[in-house]
Amino acid sequence: MSLRLVAQSTALLCRRHSLWSRPYSTADFPADFHLLPDFFDIDEQNVLLAAALQKLDSMEPRAMRRRRKDYLALGRHADSKFLPDELYQFEEGHFDGVIKRYREMHVSSWDEAESPTLSAALERLRSMFPTKHDTQTHLLHLASDGEILPHVDNVGASGSWILGVSLGAARVLRLEFMAEDTPAKPFEILLPSGSVYIQRDDVRYRYKHSILPASPPLMQGSQRLSIMVRDRTPPNFDTLSL
């Protein structure tokens, strides 16, 4: 999707929901959820997205990589940061049924020595980590019609916080309080490209989170890539109001 189409899509989503039309305010969100809507500038977004796509692309079969190379040789991609959906090998469904139409991988390291901009962007991101414990990084690329269904991440597989970087098309994050005896309206939060959010503690364990599918007018060219960072430290349940 071109930067112009990203801006148009975001503006349309904002008009549809009055909360998103106002400046972001922590008062609108649960106490343990924080959003920085414009953390990364365009240059940083581009270098992060290129580095993430390169890693994901390298994991795909040679035939798919050849198709992308042939497509790029035709010069049809203009200023789009993503190629058409059919040029990526998206999985139809996750093993636990939570994610639809996606590519993913874990990242152990980045090629920071080759790009000072990438290194600086990642260092700024690390400065936002709630704790300095050991972390794990995960890339998740959603197709234009991809989505993430409501879930709570496995509490035994990571610690008390999750940090997400959103790149590409704006999508909506929904947070749903899980207590059946305490009905509550879900929070729906627009995640523009370049934004960073942190969910920790109460929001990490007591809210289901999901990424809603793109609405039909915005479906074409609505690919989104997220860089997800989690701490590995086992949660201390004694400190949580579960």
C-alpha cells in the first residue's frame, strides 16, 4: 500500500469512530495499556518494514521468491511497500485457530551493522521496554484479508508485558475484558503505521486482544506487519489482581 493510501485509509477509519478522531489520551484506555501513535517517522517505518519483510521472505520456498523477483523486474510495484497478496505464501490458519491469513517467524537478531537507521530505530524501541529482562521478538505479517481473533497469549510462554510495532495499513486493536460477571464495552483502538503500544500486567492477563479484519472498502492493500516483543520472565501472579 502506498503512503497516500495508508493516509486515506486511516482518515476514513477515524471518521467512522469518534474516539479515534480525537487526540489519543491515556484516559480512554485501560490503565495498563499505553499507545504512542507516531513513535516512528516515515524513514524509520520504511527501514523496519524492509528489514522485517526481508527476513520473512527468506523463509519462503525458492519458487515464491522467484515469482516476487519476476514481478519486481516488471516495475509495477510503484511506491508500495508490500507486494500483492498472491506473491506471499500466507498461511490460511494458525494451529490454534487464532490467526488467519498470515506469515510469521521469530527473530533472534537484526542486521543492525548494515544500517545505522535500523540500529537507531531498534535502540529507541528498546528504550521503551518496561523491563530490561530477556526478550523474544516475533514478526507477524497479515494479508489484506487477514485477522487475529480474540485471545490471551499463553502466560506460560512469556512474561508480564507485550510491546507491538504496527507497520503498513492501519488496523483496529480490540481489547475485551474477560470477566463474565462484569460486562464491559470493548476498547477499540486504531493502530496507525509507526505506532507502538504496550499492554502489561492487568491488560496482559485479563483482556482478550484481537486485530479486526479490514472493512470491505479498505480490504485491497490492507496488509499489516507487526513486530511483537515480549519479556521471557515468568509472570509473578502474586502481584496481579486476577
